[in-house]
Amino acid sequence: MIAHINKHKNHITLVSGILIASGFIIGFMGNINFKDSALIIATLVASVPIFIKAIQALRMKAFSIDLLVSIAVIGALYIGEYTESSIVTFLFLFGDYLEMRTLEKTRSSLRELVDMAPQEASILRIDGKIETIPVEDVEEGDRVVIHPGGKIPVDGKIVSGKASINEAAITGESVPVSKSMNDKVFSGTIIDTGYLEIIAERVGDDTTFAKIIELVEEAQESKSKAEKFLDKFANIYTPAVVVLSILVYVITSDLHLAITFLVIACPGALVIGAPVSNVAGIGNGAKNGVLIKGGEIMDKFSKVDTLVFDKTGTLTKGKPEVTDIHTFNNTNAKKLLELVAKAETISEHHLGQTIVKEAQSRGLDFSAMEIKDGEAIKGNGIKAVVNNQHIIAGNRKLMKAENVTIPTSVETYAVKREKAGNSAVFIALEGQLAGIVSIADQIRDDAEIALAQMRENGIKKIVMLTGDNKHTAEAVAKVLGLDEFHAELLPENKVEYVKQLKESGHIVAMAGDGINDAPAIATADIGLAMGEGGTDISMETADVVLMADKLMQFSHAYSLAKATTRNMKQNIFIAVGVVAILLTGVLMGSVHLASGMFIHEASVLVVILNAMRLIHFNRKKMQAAKEMSTVPVHV
């Protein structure tokens, strides 16, 4: 019965409105009895869903707004104020209807994400036939076929074909991205042109797309400090209003005034103002490829005054290339590259993987080489025995630890390469320095403008922490105008530095690739990860994830956090201000029940509409910044 009434609440509101309108029209024609009857029926009809919610709240030992309105309506009927009782109940239901409609709009970004979810997948079977099955039935290892205009149903790796893919559902970027053999693709993205066959690696709830939806849903349900405070405040404020209205009646002996006081003091706009700002802000972030994990994160993020960045993959593109291979002691460059590439296959470090890719791009086949006693030394390099040759590849610290002497001439060459923006990887064979591989990266196209925007928005200090050499770090810091940089750091050194910043009173956001920098990201007040399309570690560790790996998204997230917090404060000010003005008017006799209720409901809509401005926040600025950040910057 209760569910049926709630289901038809909008119809009840409509019937109540028609009865009120009919009553006034016929009453204007002189039939006062019909008018009173229509208004009483309208009051009783509209009161049903309100009374039900009030009773449910009482069972939970809570004083709700519905309870206040219920008391006021009973009082109005008792003293024969049928016009006010009917209008108050109608406005309350109508306000609830408008509130739900506008709240739905603030959740539109999440609904759009859900609507993008693919429903079917085309599977290429062993016999060569293509079978269309529900997406939830796809299994890891299935070979999935996607044609032009089709949605990619799972996360996977391309094994055949190439395509231009719209990844807006994941990254917030509408510009199509070209993908080919061995590239990763993600569920929910759409093929603009081309044809792909992929091997499913993540299916169902494990896909990046599913995780994004889950994170946004959880974030929109989580509460900021302001919301938690308002919840506690409402639990005290609401019963206090009942007590005050009784006090008003005791002092004035005016039941009408006491009822009016009771209704006008309802904290409707105050209760709804903060949550709707939170929902709208998080929705805006999701639409622009930024996952902000809840209202409390949003609140804390808005207070950040210091940014700490990793270099590779964060301030730079994280796609380094080998720029030079320099050998010593008559070492053969091709043979050296084969040996070090085989050794680096045990490492996940970006510099090591760059050397492996360089060897592969040169057509070198080192798969048959034998490797043993391989060891990756965190933050320094690797040691291994390849084809019975002892090889060491890494930085100066590793060379020193392994008693490998670096001649002055070699050091001079290495420093020259580093000052030119390269990372120098020293390579030793059988304990003797054999060569240096120079690797260079590019600063992200949008880094300079993004950092400038964040300074404008209140960031006081920007620091770079990197495991790279000091010369390359200095080159990046100089181009980007950073306040500080610290080079040749291990992951634990980065954690220690972040702790020192926090202890000195800074509110710190740490941005990294979400893998090597996970400890420092977790230590900072706000941890931010460059998503790499949504790696597991970045989504789990960071408070904020940038799905498109763009620093402009970081700038947007920071300004959005400030705007959302500011919006919450505006809504609280509006709500408190309107109630204060109305209560003053009630006590002075200039505000009556129906008009006061109308203004009260209007204030609820005002705070919702104010919050809805966040849905389109920064759209033009983001677009302008994208157009300005198209020139690549080299280090």
C-alpha cells in the first residue's frame, strides 16, 4: 500500500492541485461551501504521502521535515485555515517533485555512463563462426570482434586490425585515438572507423568501465564534512523548532502564528544544499575523465596548497625513446644492446622497457639468449648473467655499489647527455664500463598551462621528486618553472619528503603514475594518479584519478574542488539566510503560512539550481586550454 502511494505521488500532487484550483474558481463564483470542501479534500489527499514519511521517521526515532509539516497541517485544519493547509501540502509535494527532477539532472553524467555500457559482444569461435552473446557471458581469453560504430564490450589487447576509437566514456576526451596491434582497449569505448579483434582480459565487473561507474556511484553517496555536520545539525535543529513553536504559542497564545513558525523553520534547503553540490561536482568530474572519490576528498582537495609531482609519466609523457648508444673499450653497440635488452626483460621500470623496445624496433632477436641470476634493484637498475656474461645496467649509485669505476671522460660525456635532457643508463660487462644508453622523454604538452592555472587558483608551491639524474630533473624544472626539484630518489625518499611537507604545515597533493609512486601517493593529503586507462593500483591507491593522463584534468579537478566547496557554502548561506528572514517576518506578522511556504520551497529550488551550475563548470576554459596546449615541449 505504502509503495503504491509513493509510486503515484506525482499523481497525488496533480489531483491536489486540480482540487485547489477548482475550489478557488468555484469559491470566486460565490460557492464558499464547495471551496472549503475542495480544499479539505485536497489537504487530505496531499497529506497521505507526507504523513506516511513522518510516521516512518518517527519509527526510526528521527524528527523529519515531513513531521513538522504534518503537525502544521493538522493544526491548520484544526483552526479552519483550509486554504493554507491545502497550499502547504501541495507546495511541499510539488517542491519534492521539482527537487527530484533537478537532482536527477545532477546525476545525468552517471546515467550517461551507465547508458554507454555495451549489452552484447560478437565472439569469434574456433570454427571461424561469429556468435553474438550477452556481454555478461563473455569470458577471459575469448576473441572479440568489433566493427565500425560498435562498442567495445570488454577490456583487452588488440590481436588483429587497427581503428580510431572514441574513448570519451573512459577519459572524458572526445578526440578519437588510433589503436593497433598489441594496444590496450577498454569497455564502453566506441570504434569510429576501422575493425578490431581483441582478446578479452577483463570482463564483467572487472572492466575499467564498470569500475568507473562503481567509483562514481560510491563517491556520490559519500559525504563531505559539511554534509556530516548538517546531518547532525538537522537532528538537533528539527526538534528544537518544535520546542520553539510551542514556546511561541505559550507566549502569544496564537496557534496560527505557532504553526506558521513551525513550517517556515523547516531546514529543507539547508539539508539538501550540500549533498546536491557534492553530487553535481563529482558528476562534472566523471564527465571530464576525473574520478574524485567522494565529498570529503573534494573538501580536502580544495584546501591543497602544495603540489608534488613525479617526473616520468606525470610531468613528462612517459614514452621515452633511446636517443643514443655510446660504447667504450671497443664494445660492439649491437651486441651490447642485445645483452642489456635481454637483461632488462626482468625489469618493469620504464627506462628498462624503453631499451627492450629499442632492441625490438631494430629487429634484434634476443629471445634465444639465456638469462640467469637476474635481479632488479629498486630505484637503481638491474644485475644479471646473460649468455654467461655478467651485466650491470643502471645509475651511478649502482655502479658505485658494484665497484664499477666511471672514468672522468665517461662522466663528462654522461653529464653532457643529461644536461641535454637525457637519462643516462650506465652499462658494465664483467665489471668494466662498456657503454651508456641515452634515453629522453617529452614534457606533456599541457603541463605548462596546467601548472600556471593551478598557481592562479591558489597553489603556492610546486615540487618535483624523481629517481632520475639531477641534470635531467633540472632541465624539466627549469622549463616548467617549478619551485623545487629533488633527484635520484628512491620511493621511500619520496615518502619521507611528503611527510616533511605535511609536518611543516603544507596540505599536499602528490601526483604520480600510481605504481612506483603508490607509497608517496598514499602518504599525501590527496593522492592523485595518472590513470593509464585505469590501472588497478591507481584506482585503489589514489583519491583522484585522471583517466586521460592529462595535467589539464588535474587543473580542472583542483578548480572543480574549490568551486564545489564554494557552492556548498553558498547554498548553506542561502538556506540559513532565507529561514532567518522568513522567521523574522513571521514574528513581525508580515509573512503568512502559504506565502512563507512558497518562499521556503523556492529556496530549496534555488540551492539546487545553484548546485546545477557545477554540471557545466569550466567547460569553455577546458576547451580553450586544450587548443593552447598542442605544441610539444622537449627536454
